[in-house]
Amino acid sequence: MLKISNLYKSFGNTEVLKGISLQVQKGKVTAIIGPSGAGKTTLLRCMNFLETADSGQMDFDGIHVDLSRVHKKTMLQIRRKTGFVFQNYNLFANKTALENVMEGLVVVKRIPKNQASEIALAALEKVGLLDRADYYPSSLSGGQQQRVGIARAFALEPDVILFDEPTSALDPELTGEVLSVIRKLASEGITMVIVTHEMQFAREIADHVIFMEAGQIVEEGSAEKIFDSPEQERTKKFLQ
């Protein structure tokens, strides 16, 4: 469904991604793990054009893209097929939870507001926040804000949702509620790529696990293989 080939990205003289190639299967959950500074978030951002790669190719649902010089029309075409859940929620502070979820439906998909409102309310109900539809982000906990972010992503009915460490900004007691929502989406067969530092969660939810370090993929395979019998010494050391 989604294939990345030879992705390179540098910031100044620092090479952050060094020839990353991976494949994401439809209906599966891919977890990307690794130490801080491995390039996991940059990889995710390049996949959604929040960062421009120096070089690399992407094939996504029949669309072939040169990641270093993608046309705006193609970029929008792919973004309409993807959802992105940020570490720090990225909600509009001056809009209610409902309005935050509606925004992409109205602006990106050009759905009429009354129809967008129905879709957004259904999405909020799915993440357990229907009773918070009229609340502004400042009146919501971190976990609730992140659940609004997740509702915003899947309300667009994307082909794949990219999660950038969705629990990293949360207190431990709020992490569970967000992971529960992601588990629910996974059980419904939604294709997801999740950058996470929650190892037990990755083991439980992922069909495929990628371990990255220093801008490269060190090892990848099924969750069982990576967590129970990794082949590379660096993977073993990290998981210990």
C-alpha cells in the first residue's frame, strides 16, 4: 500500500535519515521504535510532507512520488489519504473540540458544514468525548486533547494514519486512555504507522516492528520476532 525507497534527509551538516526503505501493508499496524535522535519523527514528517526529503521515492496507493520535489497537487492528493496525529496535539486553541475535528472535513474535503458536523460528532463519540464537543482545548486534559487529535485524523477516513509518539506529552495516568483508542482503531483494520516509546504497547498492537538508530533501520520483522528473538546486538541492547 505504501512504500518508501532510499529516503535521505539532512538538517545542515547533520544527516538524519540515511537511505530509509520500508513498506506498510494495508490494514496492518507498523510500529517504529528506537532511541531518541534515531530519525523516527523526521521519517514520519517526510512521509506526510511536513519536511521535504533531500532524496527518495514513495509509492502510495498507485501514486509515485519523488519526495524531494513533489508537486503541490500530488502533495494534497496524498495528504487527503493520510491522517497525522502529533505529539503535542496541534489543536486550534480558538476552536472547540467539534470545530477542530470539522476543520479538515470542511477545508480539505470540502464537505458541507452540517454534514461535517455529523461526521465530527460521530468521531468524538468513538473516542469517548461526545460530551466534550463544545469544550475548548484549554478546558480539556492532555489525554482528551490527544483523543480529539485522533478523532480529527480518522474523521477524514484516511487510508493510513501516522502517529508521532502520541503519548510522549502525557502524564502516565493519561496515557492509557489514548492507547485504548488506538487499540480500538487497530481492531477495526485501520492502517497505522506509529512512532512510539511504549514498548509493551508496540509489542501488543503492531503487526510489523521497525527498529531505527542513527537514521538507519537496524532490524525489522514481526512484533514476536523483534521483541522475543531479535538478531542484531543493538536491538537486543535497546530492548533490555
